[in-house]
Amino acid sequence: MTTTATTEAAWPADTVARFLTLGGAAVNLRTHTFETHYTTRGVLCSGGAMRTVAGFLVECEGCGTRLSHRNARTDGEPYLPNEEAEAIKDANDHAAVCRAMPRSTLTAAPEKSTIDSAVDKLVARYGEDIAFLAGGHSGPVPIPAEGLTLATFADLVQDAADHLESYPSVGLGSEADDLAEAASRLRAALDAQADHQDALLTLAAKLLPAATDAAQELRLAG
Ligand SMILES: [Zn+2]
């Protein structure tokens, strides 16, 4: 069948198995490296120690549920290396009862415009200061009032952080750190799913006032 071939072609490399929910969404079983309180054999580490293990993540693209292994200490804790069979069974069981439909096809269009308008708001609020900082000695970088992409905005914020780092004498290290952190959250938002994307943009927005503070300091100094 052609549909099967298309779906198979779209499988990411780390996907071990996929199960179809009643609503037509996929439950993905993927290899996943994570930190856990258990050893690779599923024995609890003594003294609260953590291990990094290569196990399995089971996530439903329809309802967003992340299944947890049997002895998980937190919700959604991935399956341990020796629990592949259990992960397969749980993924199949979830798919058999989950009626969620795929989210990507439903939210793709509105998601983009929401993000674009969120970026426009951040540009309206902090764009001038970020352009000033990103330009450094050569003067403000020209930026459009609207329609700047998230990727370009993230790069500009990173440039602003880098330029601040290059003025060690003015003591704006913590502002530079905040802007670098904001840039990394914005870049993470590029790859995130819609709900997580909002959270990352909110976190970035909380760090961006550092641009206004730093720009004021530099304008006074310069
Ligand atoms: Zn589900």
C-alpha cells in the first residue's frame, strides 16, 4: 500500500515502532538516552544516585501522553534499557484505547501565526534595544517592525549577548548571560511542539528586559 510506504519513509531514525490510535494518531516508541535513578538492569541506585542510560521513550502524538515505565518515580519517565518488551506492550495498549486524532494536521496553520505574532510582540517591545546591542560599535542592526522570523530573532538576541561579552569593562556580564539564555530558549522553541513553544517564548520574554537594561547602561556610558 502506498500509505504504508509514505509513513515508513517519514519515520525518524530513532523510532523502534509505531502504533496507530483509534483516532489515527501515532504512538511512537523511540530509543532515548536519559538520566534515571535506576541501573540499566532496572535496579534502584543506592543513595539517590542517577545514571545515564539508553532506554525507550513512548509518546502519543494524539493526546500527548508520555507513558511511564513500571517503577517510574516521575510521570512520563522513559523505559529502561531492559524494558523494550514492556514499552511495546504499553504503547500498543495505549493505541488500542486512545481516540486522539493527530494534532499536527489540525494545528499546523494557526500555530505558525500565533508564534509569528508572539515574535512581533517581542520585537515591538525589545527590538530597538536588541538591534542596538547586536550592532555593537557599527551601530544598530536594521530590523523590520513586523515579520521577523523566530530564527532570525534568536540570532539577533545571540548577537546582542556576544557583543555584550565583548565589553567586559562595563560590567554587563549578567545581562549578557540572560540574553544568551534567552537566545537558546528561542532556538529551542524553533523545534518544539506548539504548547511547549509558548512556554519557551514566555521564558525567553522574561529574560529579554536585560536587553533594555544593558542598552540603557551603554547609551549612558557611550
Ligand atoms: Zn493517546
